[in-house]
Amino acid sequence: MSAQDWILPGLARRETGENGLPRIAVNTPLAEAHLYFHGAHLTYFRPKSGPSTTPCLFMSGSSWFAAGRPIRGGIPVVFPWFGRRRDDPAAPQHGFARLREWSLRGAAPQPDGAVAVVLALESDAETRSLWPHDFRLELRVVVGNSLLVELRATNLSPSAFTFEEALHTYLAVADVRQVVVQGFHGPFADTSGGGWKIRQEAEGPVRLAAETDRIYLGHRNRIVVQDPTGKRALAVEREGSDAAVLWNPWIAKAKAMPDFGDDEWPFMLCVEAGNVADCAVTLPPGATHRLATRLLSEPLPSEGRATSRG
């Protein structure tokens, strides 16, 4: 390894990842993580202490790692639209941010021992051909006892624009059929099967027994995924997020996705921070919007609740 590979000596370095794609590897006494320049895509986070030291993010073994293709798993960055673009079904699903090469803006150690890395993406002729606005995105990832991911969108255009966004977190679970999800209640859009039906979630635990694709609108609660088979809970805290998505493809949809293993669906659950549909963001010229999600590995309720932050 050459000295030029180090971004922060002994803590963060450039390296070659899957299929030759460059990434940043962070390795500290607290945790380790992998962040790809392709899509500013975080694919790996593993805390080194707490109730479990197994990776917190799911990655599909069938994922593409190639220019122009999305990575399946980890935390994709969704911008500036969510899902299929309504006025252009041929446009890339979930926008173009996850398909572009981002640049390194900076990296720094934090007072608590965590490491922060910032990647950036700015509008160019290619993005304007898909979405006619000027912008700057910055993704800040803080790797510590917990994982903090912040997406800042700045409007560089002379007029306001409206966009959707999400941090599409794939949580790693031992068996989604045994998982109990706490924190979801209120109205949600059920989009499984391609529909859009508004339903009401009663307060209480959510359990999955079929394909699940829900957008909870006006939702800001802390979400806890209790994974008894994995002997831990994964907590998701959000800021600047007025919508949350809960998704698992289950059996049939998993088989229909070419970049997802037929038998991988029991081992993942998406809990996404975002602003989508009626919660889309309108940003004035020169303004910046911040969306953030924090992921924590905690003991199951019977073991007491962890309070670590990093």
C-alpha cells in the first residue's frame, strides 16, 4: 500500500473494491465501513463492540458493481425522484445520484474516535438532460459506535425546485419472518404489487408475513427492528425526514430481480429515511436541505437498552 492510498493515516484509505470499483475503507477501534465512490454507496458497517459485532447492512451476493448500474444493498442514495419517474418511466429508477461517480470532499477524525468522510456530486450536462436544475449534493458518513449518514442538497439554480430523496437502508437481519418492528403507526401508502392504497397502522408492533412495500407519510418516530434470531435490535433514527419506507420483496419479487438472490429475502429489511410523494421537498435558490439517518446496534428489550452514540 502506498502512502497516497491513505486519506487519514491508519484510519481511512482508498482501495479497490468489488469488480475493480474504488472505495474508501474506514477501520477504527470503534467500527469499520466501506464507502464506494460509485453512487456514494455505503456497502458495509460493522461495529466492534455492543450486543453484536456482525455487519448491520445487508448486501446481495448478486449485486452488480458496474458503471451505470445500481448497487443492491447497503445504503443507496435516492435523488431527485423516488421509484419510477412519473412523467418519464424510462428514466432511471430512484434517480441518478446512485449511478454517478462522486468525488472526495474531505475526511476527518472526530473527538469521540469516530471518522467522518464527505463525498460530493454536482449537476452537469448529463444530470441536466434528466432533471433541468443545478444542485450540489454532499454525503457525510460518520463511522463510530453508531453509523450516521447525512445527505445535504443545495439548490444552485436561480429558481426553486422540488425533489424526492431517500437513504434506502438495507438492514441485515437473521430471519425477517421473526422480526418485530416497533415505531411504525399512522397512515401509510401500501404500494405492494404496484398499487397505491392508503391504509392505517394501529400503534403496536409490525410483523412481516408477505411482500411489504409501505410509505409512512408524516412519520418522524424512532424505529427499532427487533431481531431475536440475530440476538440484537437495530434502531433507526432520522432527521429532516417526513416519510419512512418499510420494504421486503418476499419470495416472488425476489425471484424477479436479476441483481438479488432468490433466497436472500429472509436476511434483509429496508427501513428508509426520506421525503417522497406528498412529503417531497421544495427548496428555494441557495438553500440547503439536510436528511439524516443514524443506525445503532442495541440489545433486545429484555437485555436493556444501549445508549451509545458515535
